[in-house]
Amino acid sequence: MFEEMMVRNCAPTLAGIKVGSLFNCKCLCGRDVINVIRNLNKRLLPHGIRVIPMSFSDSATLIYVYRPEKLNSYLSQDVFPHEIGLFLGYPAEDVKGFMEHHAKGCKCTGCWKVYGDEKAAQELFDKYRKCTEIYCRLYGRGSSLEKLTMTA
């Protein structure tokens, strides 16, 4: 169940077209989620993927799946305060616009609120959506996370 949630929520990151993904896991908590994450890191680290718990509650764990090398490269390009969108690979101009406009007045909304290049964002939204559909189909047919994860 956890791996299926990960595929559904993190396919673009697994495919190498997104820096990171964040999702809420309600199926595991406490020690169980730590053990699953530890096992996944052993399996996926050779592919350039890290999985970390961001926060815990009694009912869910917030999970961040990311590519450390891409994140380091991405963060080194920015000159303004960082927001969670940067950790998810959102365009810097959209993160900055979100911060400056307090989440209002965006050009369009998809995986994030767009303040910059709407056409490029729509293309990325479509790419992420198609990637997720393909990965969910492949996982449903028996592909492992390792097979679905592109090596960095």
C-alpha cells in the first residue's frame, strides 16, 4: 500500500523529471513508517532518491521523496528566501510570485499556482499527469519501485 501511494504521488520524481514530491501517508505510522522508509532508502539510494519523514502525527506521516543532487543544484540558483515549493521543484518565479502576492492573482493553478510562464507550467502539469498515469499503470502490472526509478 505504501509503495502504491508513493508511485501515485511521486511518479515525476521517480522518473527524474521533478526535484521532489510530498505526500501524506495515513496507512503507516510510528515505527512501521520508519522501517519502511529505512528499507526504501536502501533500495532507492543507488538510483539517487531519498525518502524522509517530514512530520508525524497520530493519524499520518508527511513524507518527502526527493533527488538530493537535483535539489542542491536547484537551490544554488535562487537568491530569495526559500519556500517549500523550491523543495518540490516549482519554478522560482512562481514561488517568488506566490510569496509576493500572498497566493492571490495567479495566472493559473495546477500542481502549484503559476505567476510566471503559464505555457511552460501547463506543459509541466501535463507531463507530470501523464507520467503519473504511466507509472501507476506499470506499478499495477507488477513493476517494482526500483524498475520505475530512473538512476540519477
